[in-house]
Amino acid sequence: MLTGSLELDGHTVPYLYGCDCADALVDAVLARCGDATSVLLVLDRNAEPHAGPVRARLARHVPVYPIVVDPTDAGKRLHVVEEILEHAVRHAADRSSLVLAMGGGFVGNVAGLAAALLHRGVRLVHLPTTPVAAFDSVLSLKQAVNLSAGKNLCGTYFPATLIGCDLRWLTTIPDDQLLTGVAEMAKNVLAVVPEQEPRFVRAIRDRRAHPLDALHVLCEIGIGAKQPLLRRDPRERGPALVFEYGHTVAHALEFMSRGSMPHGEAVAWGMLVAAEVSHMTGYLDKAAVTHHYRLVSLLELPPPREVLAPVDRPALAALLLRDNKRGYHRVADGEIPMVLLDALGSAVAGPDGRPLSAVEHKLVMAAFDTVAANGTWGAE
């Protein structure tokens, strides 16, 4: 088992990962949180096979109270957090209790927000079982749920005490879900660590023949991309906003789909739109845009036209104008704050130094139409 770590707002958060290390992860949880009076185990239905042995090993030392939630983006709302909190209180959770999240990004967010609110904050442990969670979403202080107006509009910042992942869990993910799940790693390569592209491409191509080796590399890319920026900007309000690359359009598409479009797929389309916007505004050359299409094509999604042509344009524009990055600096009513690139691995700095640029919403929609017109995987 390997040990990484994140420096988050004055907290050192260990990240333990390896293959066939579930028992060792439970022992690490007990070593770090062995004084817990109870464990509230929050898991999604897809994680139940992995959770059984974890629960049994924990239960030898501390009472464990599981609650299963359905991981749908449409259900990522405050009522789920309230259900978790009520479950905790029914089982006499106190300030020494532990919230343990097992599942994907949905579970990490609702459990994280519940941990932050229960008794004004109890300890939180993440055991992610999906690529999106393991390589991206748990590597953050951000805990949030959706409101009726859009994605992640209600939340807080709260650190985990420990993160752990048995990469064997991720080998049970169907291949198409694995590919969309690593879209965040494609984002990291394009926007933050382009030098990692050869390793990323090799991992994607080797995923069937050598799945555990590939997952190990992808995990390292996720931690390695986030670690330096989060050390400087743990609340992701400054330089670390670069991790929002592609997410402006992605969040809108994901929200519009009511969860039928996976987060990773939405990020893939969002990155292509962001690249086209970057080109239309004179920042990114055509070769770099083509590079985006080539890297995203590795995720084996349908051609853009098949997915994006039917999207309701007015509804998309309305959501973009309510994006949760508004307010970092002043933008006009018809403008959208977006992360843009002027080269691979280099974000455009806005007027206050943050990697956010105000873009006229009509330009964003024009870039969306450009991506949606593609019937193949070449930039047009």
C-alpha cells in the first residue's frame, strides 16, 4: 500500500492506495479514528459488494450504522443530507462519531456535507470506489449539493481525516464508465500537467491488459496534479480554479440531463467547448484545439454531433448564466466566467489574477455549436 498526502487548509490528509489493500485500509481507519464511538457508513448501492468486508472488519471494534443512498445527480439535494443526519441521530451519533463515505462522487459530497453539519463537524473518511471519486472529487475540501437553479450551489469546505482506495474496487467498473470516469484526468493533462500525457495515454491503452497498473498511474496523475495547487489554494478560489476547466458547460449539461449524462462525459464536452472559446478569443491556437479532440477521443464517446445537436440551446444558455463561479470578479449580465487556456497547461489570467475570463454568452453558445457540428472526432 502506498501513501500520498494532501495539504488542505492546514490539514495534512493522507491518501492511502494500492491493490487488494482493503483490510489494510480499515486498519488505517482504526489507527487514525479508533476512538470513534460509532461509524456512520454512507454508501451507494453500487458500492455494497465492497462495503460488506469493510463493515464486518470495522464492526469488530466499533458499532457501524450503514445507510444506502441512490447516486443520482437529480437526487443530489439537501433532503439526502438531511436523511443521513437523521439516520445518524437515530443511532445516537455524537461528536466522536465518524462519517465514512464509500462510493462515487455523489456519496463523497453528500456524506462530506453531512459530516460538516453533524454536531458542527465530525470526522470524515473517504473510501472512493469509482474513478471520478478516487482520482478527483475526494481530492478537495469542497462538499456540495445541487439546488433547483443548478449544480453545487449549496455547500461548504470541510477536510477529510483520511482517504483510501483499494484500486481493485475500480476494476469492477464497466469499461465505458471507467473511460468517462477518467475524463477529469484528461482535463488535468490538458490544463495542468501536459507533461503527463504519455503516461495518461499509455494507461488508457493498457487498461484492459494491465488494469491495476493503469489505475495506479491514473491515481498518481490525479494526486500529482492537484497536490501543488491545493497546497497554495486549498479552497480553490485562486490558482486552483484551473481545475474548473471544462466545468462551466459540463455542469450545465449534466444538470439538464437530470443525471443521465455522467459527470466525466459532461466534462469531456465542456473541455472541447472551452478549447473552442479559447481559440475564438485568440488565446489558443488551432493545433492545441485539435489536440483536445484527439485526447478526448480516447474516451470512446460517440461523435459530438450525436450527443450535443439535440441539446436545448436556450435552456443551456440560462444555466450557463447562473454558473457557480459568478461573483469571483464582476462580469456583465450577459457574460460567463470561464477558465480558458492560452497553451496546453497554461490558463489565461483574469483581471484579478484568477484563471477566469469573462466571456460573452453568445460566444460560448457559438463555440458549443462548433463542437456540436462535429460528426467525427476531428476539430472542424
